[in-house]
Amino acid sequence: MTSPLQWTNSSWIVKEQPNSKAVATLMKNAGLTPLVASLLIQRGFQKQEDVVGFLNPALSDMHHSLLMKDMKEAVERLHQAIDDEERILVYGDYDVDGTTAVAMVASYLEGVGGQVETYIPHRYDEGYGVSFEGVKYASENRFSLMITLDCGTKDFDQLEDAAERGIDVIICDHHLPEESLPRAFAVLNPKRSDCMYPFKELSGCGVAFKLLQSLAYKMELPESGVYEELDLVAISIGADLVDLNDENRIMASQGLRQLRKRQRPGILALMRAADIQQAPQTIRDISFTLGPRINAAGRMDHAQRVVDLLMEKSDTKATEMARQIEELNHKRREVDEETTAKALKQLEAAPDLEYCNIVHGTEWHRGVVGIVASRLIEHRHRPSVVLSEENGMLIGSARSVDGVDIHEALENCEDLLTQFGGHTMAAGLSLDLSNLEKFKNRFNAAIEKQLQGITPTPIIHCDREVHISELSFEALKELEQLEPFGPGNPTPVFILRKVIPVRPPRTIGNQGRHLKMSIKDPDYDSPTIDAIGWNMGELAPKIKQGVPIDLAFTLVKNTWKPRHGWNGRTELNLHLRAIQPADAARIQD
């Protein structure tokens, strides 16, 4: 049951604790600590060989790229184009997944002698996916081969146009296909129903990487050259929120290692422009640092800027390009905050739909509507759609919550939409303004059906309860063995019960959006630990010094950067997922 005493409206579900005998066996066989052995068993790893493979992701464990449907045909056509010096257009979506894929493929093909040019559609002038403008550009500039990255699977009319113009198209995509496929020379998509590739959850950039692997085999080139591109694959994985298991875990792990070892001039310049002191250490770092900045170019101007930056070899040129992208990111933040305020005001005035949030405004910036949809979920936990009204059309983005397939819900409204596409958790859509009310009702009904009439509330999946004495740098080092974390391999979430704030909590950040407090166990003589609750600032008045609370949190380390000549320091922090009064009976086993 969910208690009315709770402050953060969420249900906490504690995972089933593994058998102590199984934990002891795994500890002995794999040389693990009790904490790591317990977490691994909870995640489905009990055999020693599976545990070793999980903890030591190796490139040699990747699946052979030629197992993918159409790969043999695709790589032979690409090899022919390189040999015959054909003009190759590398075409990609304007988000992080698409732009990293374009930069990766174009850079590699140039390095092996390909005659390459890149093309990113303009978000507002051309829209998502392969555009008729892009096909026309390819035709008028004598490109005989076009490689589409992170798009193409649903662009039937555009690819029919390409075929009629005599352009061969190789699709590298990971979006869920329709029952039929578009007309193309080859369709590389592990989610095809007839594709036997063992792993289905690659990012778009990951599919493109498999194409480059096959090309290296075909051209008898060393695999090491392809592996140098894994830094971009890791960025795509971190930003696109694909499952972090199987090959994605291997590529993310190796890609993060690549990022730490060396940075491309463009990435180094982007970090410097943003005052990021070190290369991303985790997938979360990518999500919060590089990802938003790479996305900002496509949101606020043109994503071709990012491709040019990632491919730039000159440090001087990269520095100026990165400065401009950082300026776009600052602009994106301003527009994001302004649009979020308008959307929340509209939602609070008329939350007329039980199972979803749908808001729209005149000429809201399309580059931030997806971000604003995520903000609405934080405010009212429902799948959210944010639409911009432009010339009688509504164009926007949808974001979902656990338990709701947003793409499936949109499929139920297909006859009301002019275009849609995306994933389980995120999608883009457009519709005529005259269909808005019908869409609202149909979309709400589709989500109600998925939820079986139960209003969604946030669920915090907790791995186990811990005592404050267990929280140490040694424990954190143990947890780091399980990285990289992300969907499919989430960061461990723990519970502390009946701890107390040692002083009144305070708010930090812009307009006091975030909460910060120091906590300790009143019955245990230990140092205090700082806890930070992002976007929990409004809870500060409810939390009293010395009054027991329960916390759901992840354990992190925070390094204070050296400034003005003094040495930095590293300390343990709790990143809060939820806070409850200590007597709120809402933890479920």
C-alpha cells in the first residue's frame, strides 16, 4: 500500500533477496564480496562463467556482424562503391545517435578511400527521418549510394523516390519496423522479424558499427581501426538509453575506456567549452554532459554542426565550433525553462486527462518539446505529449513512464496522425490541429487499456536495505565492477531507514530546485553523509532536523574541482531517488 504520509509520491519495491547459500557459492567461485555477489544474483548471474563474462566485457565476445540480415549484400555494395570511387552520401538523424553514427561512418570510410559526404536533415524544414529534400540532394549531386543511419525503416515514400532516381540505399536502423520494409538495397535492422542477429537492442550507431566491422573483414583491414570508433558508439548508447547488456555493455565499456584514453579534437573542445574537467567516466556522465550539448545543435540550429565538430582534426577550428555549440546549449536551457513554465501552467489549469498529459502552444520551440515532456512527467507522473502549433499543424514529442509503450499507444491513433515514429519510451508525432480532441481521447484510452485502469505512480526498484556503516569508498569501488550502468543494468538503489538530518535541509541550484542535507544514524557513531535530491527542493520545509526519515538512493562520489590553488577533495554522496517519513508504510517486498 502507498501511505498518504509519503512526500515523494512513489512505491518502493525491494527486490527479492538471494539465497545466502547461493551468495556464498558465488563469492567462493568468482572471488567476489557479499555485496557484489548478491547484486549479480539478483540480476540473473549465478554461473561463474556468466559472471566472469559480465564483469569483464571483452570485444572477442561480440557477435559476428555477418549474422545480421542483409549484411553480406550491404558490405559488398559498399566495398564496390569504394573501389569504383562512387559518391557516397552518409545520411543520419539529427539526434545524438544519428550524428555520432554519421561522424563515425564518414570518418572511417574516408580513411579507407571512400568518396564521402555527410547529410543531416534540418529538424524543422525537413523533419525526422529520410526527407524528400535529402533524396533530391543526393540525386542532383550524383550520389549513387546512400547510407541512412538511425533512420530509414519507415520512410517508404522517400526511399521509393530514391530507388526511382537510381540511388542504392543501405539502411542502418534500430527502430521497430512495420510488417513490410521500404524499398532499399539492404535493410540492416536487428529488429526485423526475419533477422536472426542474436542481440536486438543495438543503438543506430551500434548497427552502423557492425557495418564497419563487416567492411573491415571484407577489405582485410585490422579490427583495431574499427574499435577506435567505439567512443562514438558509447556516446550514442548513453544518450539513446538502449539496454546496457550483451553487446551494448561491451561497446559501452570499451568506448568509455576509449574516451578516457584519448579524445577526438571535437570532443576535447566540447569538454573545454563546457568546463568539463575530465572525460566521461560513466554512461550517466555522457547523459548529463556530452549528450545534451550534442543534441543542442540540432534542437536550436542544425545538427550538421555536431558532425563537423566530431570529424574536425584541427584543435583550433574545433575550439571555435565547440564554443558556438555551447552557446546553443545555453540558449536551449533558456527556451526549455520558458516553455516548461508555460506547459506546467497549462497542465495545472486543465489536467483533464486521467492517464496522460497533453499540452500544446503556438510555435513552441520544437527543439525542446521532448525535454518539456520529460519535465511534465516529473510534475505529474503520466505519459506526456507536448505539441507546437504551426500553420494549423501540431508537431511534437511524447515521453513515457514505466509500464506504458508510447509507440503502441500512438499506433492506436495512427489514422489521426500525419506522421509518428520512435521507441517504447519516446516518440515524435505530428497531426492536424482539427484532430487534437479526437487524439487526446483516443490516446488517453489507449494508455488506460495498457495500464488496465490503474493510475500510474513512480516505482522505485530497490536492491536492498543497508546500514549507514556499509557505505564507504570500498563499497563504492565494489559497485563500480558492475558498470556501465543504464537500462537493463540499472545503478543499484539502496534504502536507509530511520536516519536523521543533522541540521535543517537547504535548497541549492536555480530557484532552489534541488535539496541538500547531511544525514546520520542517530544510534551509530559515524561521520555524516551529504544527500542531494535533484528537483526535490520543494520538500525542504517538510524535513525537520533530528526527525527520522527513510531514503531511497544511489551511492556516488563527488569530486570538488580545484580552484584558486586549493586542492580538490572527493567525498561520498547519496543521490536521492525518494524520501519518506520513517513511519510511512510503503515499502513492498
